Amino acid sequence: LSFEELYPDLYKKIVDQCPALTAADIEIFVYLKLNMSTKEIAAAKRSSIGAIDNRKYRIKKKIKIPQNVNLYNWVNSL
């Protein structure tokens, strides 16, 4: 099962509020929604911590979240 199938309402909300996000960005959103740490996300994606940090930064920039706003808190408020 995919995230879209498991949580159709949340998926629709993410896509509606953040149309600029790619499928890879939404995948990171899912990990954030599951409250996984950057280190855990990097292990799950077999990527470096720096690459995940860069992805989170680009996501914040795409959806225009201010620098002082915590991305985890923003995602969990959806």
C-alpha cells in the first residue's frame, strides 16, 4: 500500500496546499509526518544526512515556510 492509499485525506491536503512538491518531496513529508529524525530518514532512503537536510531546506523554500518555523511542527499541523 502507498501513503496515498493509506491516508487519502492527508495526501490530498498536502497536494492541495503544496502543489509545487514533487513525489520525492511528498515522500519526505511522509517521513516527517511519522516523526522520523533526519538520521532515520537518511537510513530509510539510503542517503546521507546532509542530502536529507538539503531536501528539507528545499521543501521549506518551495512552500514558502519561514526559516524560523520548524518543518516538523508545520507538517504535523496539517
